Amino acid sequence: MCRYLTNEFPELVNYTRMLKLMPGVLVLICSYLTHLQAKPTGIAFVDSSKLQICHNLRILRNQVFKGT
């Protein structure tokens, strides 16, 4: 654990203790993040950038979406 921040964060727990505490606060964290979500406006943004799914030499042989 970093000793140089103990004055700023006196109740900081180490990684092992944090892993033991996480299941108890998971529901609280999820509900907090759900509460922070904005209300839907009906406006959506679509990213049309190309996704490289395979090496350039294999692009023509890729059949994942063949027929769709």
C-alpha cells in the first residue's frame, strides 16, 4: 500500500480488504449509478467508424454476417 498518501486518506483500505467489502456495497453503487442516469430524450448518436475485425488479407473470406 502507498504510505505517502496515508495522511490524506487515513481510512483507506488495502486491495484485499476492498475485495471483501465490494459485495456489500455493489447494490448501493448500482442504484446510485442508475439514479445518475439522464432521462431519455429520443436523441441517439451512432458511430459509423469502421471496425477492423480481421487481418486485411482475410476480409473477403469473413462470413460472420453472410446473408444478412
